[in-house]
Amino acid sequence: MAQIIRFNYLFPVASLLLLLLLVAAQSPLAEARKYIGVNQWCTTAYHRRLCTRMVNGAVTKDDATMNALKTTLEYAKRVQGMIGLVKPAIAALDPKTQESIMSTCTSDFSNRIDDLETSIGAMPSHDIGTILAHLSASLHNECDDALAEIRLTSPIAKYTKLLHKEVDNCLAILMQN
């Protein structure tokens, strides 16, 4: 009987502790901790710390957007220089397939860079529609998709994933009020 009594007290106490933990996790203080060290234009971004580095201390939304776009463009150009890493991954394929994949990867990154440059060019006139359209287009990854179609993992996947995060951050900054 002594064991039954202990269990009867244990359940309500454990439930109360769990409830207190849930309330504490949802408190404004816990919510505020998420934003410590995060630039004001990056609070809606999924990748806040990366976004904060990208905006480079910008105070205005226009400066934050431009800094993020320029950072993303620089990174896209660096990743474009890594396309050669795809060649060894597809070396066992027939030459026509190799050529097709390399062509897809080359045009993919050329298009992404063009889209980012167009977005930067549309900033002075605040042509949000153009910027959104070109940023959204630069999210698509045809190079990795082409490799996935033949069941190969892209050797530059970790770099294209970061590029995707950077473009996502640009969109998050741009969409803020």
C-alpha cells in the first residue's frame, strides 16, 4: 500500500514539473534569447546567425538586403568555381551523359548568378517583384537534381545547400515590413 501512495503523489508532481517546464520554455525571456546577437533584419530568417553575418551590421532594410544579396552573389561565384568537382563523380558514366550533366551544372550556376545580379540591379528602383522572382528562381538546384536523377550524390551538395540558405535569408530580409 505504501508503494501505491507514493505513485499517487508522483504523477501529479511530475505533471506539475512538466507543465512548469513548458511554460518556462514559452516565456518571453526564452523567446528573447533566440534573438540575442541577431541583426534586426534577420529575426524572421530560418538561418538567423548566417543572416546576421550576411547583412554585415546593416541598419536599414535596403542596406541589409543589398549586403545579403552581394554576399550571396560572391558565394554563388565561389560555388560555380567548384563545378569541376562533379566531373570525377560522373567519370563512370558514358561521355554523352557526362557532357549533359556538366552542361546542366554550368548553365545552372550561370543562371543563378544572373538571377542574383538581376536582383541586385533591381534594388535601386525597389522593384520587389523582379527581385522576388529572380531570388525564387535561384533557389532551384538543377545541378544536384541532375545528379540525383542518376542516383548520385552531388560532390558540391554541402556548398549548394549553404547557397540555398543564403538565398532563403535574402528572401526573409526582403519580405519583412
